[in-house]
Amino acid sequence: MLKKKEKGKIISELADSLSRCTIAIATDYRGLSAKEMVQLRRHLTELGIEYRVVKNTLTRFAAEKAGKKQLEAFLAGPLAIAFGYDDVAKPAQALDEHIRSSGLVLRIKGGVMGDRLLSSEEISTLAAIPPRDVLISQLMGQLWAPLQALHDVLSLPLRGLFNVIQTRIQQIEGG
């Protein structure tokens, strides 16, 4: 049984994590062995994602303290929360990838991103988004394509003029 002081500390830590995170994903970990849970935590920690098994009542108090009352929608049954602190898609992708690769029975309940409550379907959609670096490179490609087309259109008459002059020079020198 946790003492009042320990509970207060846990609530403060959870509230801090909730207020700092860009996304919090609630999961139901029933059916996972201790070994599988350790592997999952290790995998997520390597990616900079905090994964904590939490008590529902303490989480309720922490969510209220952090201004994330939307999280209360998921406070039923065993609960573990993945906290992402940078890219919002990264925790969803990491959980989805780990579930698929290891065949875990981990179930995503939903999540909170900012003030928005996310369903498990929305978390799955978020997991399907390419990584940030890929999105940036795709955007750069989309921005570069019209510039390249404009360059080609504007340089075509100059290339034609250059070819005419080169041909004329060859005629004069050879002729």
C-alpha cells in the first residue's frame, strides 16, 4: 500500500509528464508477460518515449492537475501510458511497430494530444504517417518541382539560341 507522501510524489511526476508531453497514448497491457513488458519499455526508452504503468486514481488526479482531464476517458482497467515529448507520431509508430513485430496483445485505448482526445483509430492513423524527416523531404520535393519546371521553361529558349550560335560557328569555321 502506498503512503500518502509516495502517492503525492507519483501524482506530481505524472502531472509533470502529462504537462510536458506532446502526446500521451493510453494502452491496456493485459496479457503481457513481465519479460514482454521489459522489452517494450526498453524499446520505447531507446526512442525517447517514456512508458509507465499507472494507477487509475493517481492518473485521474495527475490529469486534473496537468489540465488533461480528457485522459479520464481511458481510466478503466489496467493502464500504461506512453509519453512522447517531441514528434507526436513517433510514440504511435513505435507502439504499432513493436506490436506488429513482436505479436504482442497490447491494446491501444486512445490518447491525448494537446487538448484533443484521440481514439484508437486516430492513433493508428497517426502511426501510418511517415516519419518527420520523410515528410520534410517530400515537402521539399513538392516545393522544388515547380521551380525546376520554371527553370526548364525559361532556359529552353536560351538553349535553343546557344545551339543555333554553336551551329553557325561550326559552319563558319568549317566552311
